[in-house]
Amino acid sequence: GAVVSQHPSWVICKSGTSVKIECRSLDFQATTMFWYRQFPKQSLMLMATSNEGSKATYEQGVEKDKFLINHASLTLSTLTVTSAHPEDSSFYICSARVSTPSGNTIYFGEGSWLTVV
Amino acid sequence: GQSLEQPSEVTAVEGAIVQINCTYQTSGFYGLSWYQQHDGGAPTFLSYNALDGLEETGRFSSFLSRSDSYGYLLLQELQMKDSASYFCAVGSGTYKYIFGTGTRLKVLA
């Protein structure tokens, strides 16, 4: 079963509205989560690193006021796309890092398809 | 800047062997990983190399040469279900991952 759950799987919203995507770690605590965006047939682009209890670290070129990230608990990070526009339509995917005795492992959520009309 | 380069597309027939190369240029290096992604799905982990050499996991093997900033994924006994996009990714600081451009593999019957 999934160890990282993402919701919603797909969402359609009107231009100018805001959309929230949730990323939950199941059965483990994730102090660090990552948010990616993927346009069709392109690579995953890291948007930001979400750290529990502190501000997210955004990659160069990503508008922090447009893509709000909140990591309020050890099992939940949210990405809010504010004032969405059609060019924000994309596949958004999160991942979580879990530390084990053998090292660190990254688990991906199922991804969320956002369509802005 | 940071970049990972892969061939955009590779085509092979069932039962064949295919190699997908990845060259990288990153500010930090915490290992090279490979992911498989079917259309519309999330990436799934295939392999990880932290040290130079070959790692074998079933039909898939992955190689790393840190001095050459180069790695490859080797897929043997290709099956139709292997048709997907394959991404290399480098851990670059605080275990955040930078992904390659992706290689679309088409397996023909």
C-alpha cells in the first residue's frame, strides 16, 4: 500500500481561485517533504522543500507567494496554488523522506492533476 | 547550474537489453537514483548508487562513475510493461532530488 498519500488525485478549478493539495505520510513521520511539478512529457521539477515547523525553502524561479506550502505536522504538508491560472495546470507530486537504519528512502505520493479553466 | 542529461527516447524489442545513460552536473552529490514512471502515474523507485560500480536488482542494473559524473540504467529481458519514462535523479543537498530530463522507453513486440 501507499506510504505517502496525496489528495485530491485530480482537480479542476476556475481561473483566479485557489486550490489546496495535501500530502500525508502514512505510518511514519516525515520532517521533510518535497513538492514537484511536472508538465506533460517533461521532467519533475523541484518546487520547494517543506520542513515541519518552519518555512519552506523554494527553488529559484518558484513564486513563494503563489505556491503556499504549510507543513504544520509531522505527517502533513499542503501546497496551495493561489490565484490559479491556466498555465498552472500541471501534475503536482510530493515526496517524503524517511530515515531508516539502512539509510534514507524517498517515497512519492500518487500525484495530483490540476487543471485550471 | 545543475543539470542531468538523458536521451529523450529509446526504442527496443521485447527480450532485448537497453542502456539508458545519465550525465550530471550538480553542486552536491548524495547518490544517483533511477525512477520509472508510467503515463499518468507517480515515479517508482528502481535503484540507487552511492558508490562507483554496478548494482543489480533483478532485470535492472545501475552503474555509477562519480569521477565521470555518469551513470546508466541497464534493463535486460525487456517486457512490454517496461514501456515507460525513466528518470535519473541526483540527491543534491538535504536529500532533495534533482531529476533528469527523462527517457521515454518504447518496447516493441
